[in-house]
Amino acid sequence: MLQKIWYNLFRLLVKIGLYFYSKKIRVSGAKNIPKKGAVLFCANHPDGLIDPLMITTNCPRESYYLVRAAAFNNPLVKRFLGSLNLMPIYRMKDGVSEVGKNKEIFENCFELFKKGETLLIYPEASHNRKRTIRPLSKGFTRIVFGALEKYSDLKITIIPVGLTYQNASFYPSKVAVNYGKPIAVDTFYNINELNISINNLKEEVSNQLKNLSVHIADDENYNAILSKLNNLNVDFTNVDLVNQMIKENNFTAKNRRKTNFLKTLYYIILLNSFFPMLIWIKIAKKIDEVEFVDTFRFAINVLTFPIFYGLQTWILSFFFDWKIAFSYLIISLLLILIYSKFSPTNTENEEYLKKLAKRLSPD
């Protein structure tokens, strides 16, 4: 009971944080999610830990999550993640002996499905900012088919989830969370033709993900196509339109790159949030994966800004009337909200991407 209260409280706090942090979160297809029964959410993974937060806060059901085991190395972190329904999943890079631990994790998943719970997994098996649905691993099929092998009368629904960010490298950004059509797992399961069943299910999930998120299939000309889309300043969160442009090779509908007239407001916020911004600048230099830039920026915003503003409000209350101090707090939060909601979110800047790639290069 206490764990459920903590989970829902954490989800509420994150939802509020994402509301202040994001320009717009566009959710579609939520009606496709069954109100009860076992569900496996299969999502693409372009933006680190922001991805599960986006799904968690925009899904009507409580979920469990499979995340890479490396995140559980610290005992305190392990306990914290466990309290939020996160479970480790081991990969070959973790070592052959470690992969054997997945058997116990899979058994836990089977029991969750038996109880009618929901589970979130990333079938691409790793995060990547590339606007392409990569080949899916068969891990998610092993989980759902394993559950059916153990409980033959079990009904499991797969809901593919497409995540698309306008520009996750910058703040604020727009996000599209698209839930796909329900997939009845038992209609794909044939124990006598297991390999065919696995491939058919992987293909169905992959095809839906390619329609639910922006998908550039032409790997040879990927950079050229992405450059055209960026130069046109398309709205990537309008997934259907962008995918149609890619499919038809039609790159003519240009949107003018918008000027940020709220730049002055940004500098006011910067001045008012000097110490949290210093923390971000220091940490940003140490991030070695572009997919985690957004994750750390959001975490610092959510953790440090409220504390810093609260301290400043408390200090002001000693020098002025408490009403003035409280007004300062409200105005500070409103300034951030106004900037997040009304500043333009353009596509990725090519020069910035080159500099970022150079900084993150192992050479």
C-alpha cells in the first residue's frame, strides 16, 4: 500500500516537472490501452530515462519496467529503482554469467502478467537518438511466449509505443507519445513453429513502431534526408505528415525557423537561477552520451530549481513581508512556465550536431 502511494506521488511530481519542462506533450492512441489485464508496452528508445517518464506520466495504468542492469549497481539506487517498479535486465555486454540472471527476472514478469499487470520494455535493446526504428531483439517475445507456455489460458496484449522528440538536445522541446493498436499475443503463438511465431510478432511490432514514430528507412541516405527535414524546420511531432514526406521524397513544405523573442526572459531566468545553472553547466560537460543530455537536464531542473527558489523565498521573508517573498516564488515559477510554453522549438541545428558528435567521439 505504501509502495503504491509512493509510486503515484512520484509519478505526480514527475508529471508536474515535465509540464514545466516541455513545450508540448502530444499524446494519441491512449484509448487503445486495455483498462485491465496483462499488457506489454513495446517502445522505441531515443532519449534515455526521459522515455519511461514520458510513458509513465501519460499512461492511465501503473507499470513495471525493465531497464539495463548497470543502473542497479549502487545498493541505494537499486532500492530506489525497485520502489518505482523497475527491474534489471542483463545483456551480453554484462557478461555471460550475468545474462543467466534473466531467468529469474522473466519468471517475475510471468507472475506480473498472471496478476494482470503491465510491463514496459524497449525491444531495440538500447537507446539511440537516430530517427530510425532499429531491428528488434527477440527478448520481448521470449517474455510473452514464456508467460503463455507457463499459463496457457493467459491473455496478453502488446501495445507498441512510438516516441518522437522535436529536438531533445535543446530546452524546451515538444514530444509525441503515440500508442499503437492492440496486438493479441496468443494469435501469434504457436509452440510447434516458435521461430516463425517470434519473427511474425517482431515484424508486427516493428511495423507499428515505424508508423508511430518518425522512421527514416534509407540508411544510406539517412544524413541527407535528416538534413533536409531539419532545414525545412518540420514539426517532427506531427509523425504522420513527416513520415509521408519521407515516403514520397517530398521536401518542399518549409516552415520558417522562428526567432526566439523570449531571449530576454531566458536571461532573466538565468540570472534568477544562477546556482542551479552552474550545476547544470558543470555536469553537462561530463555527459558522454547524447541520449542522456535531456535526462540529466530534466533531473537537475526538477531537483535544484524548487530547492533554490524555496531557499531564496525563505531568505526574502526575513527582509520583506512574507507576501512579497511568496510573490517572488510564484513569479519565478511563472517565468519558467511562460518560457517553456511560448519559446519556439526549432529542429536540430546542423552545426551544433557536428560539435556534439566531435565532443562525444572516442577519438
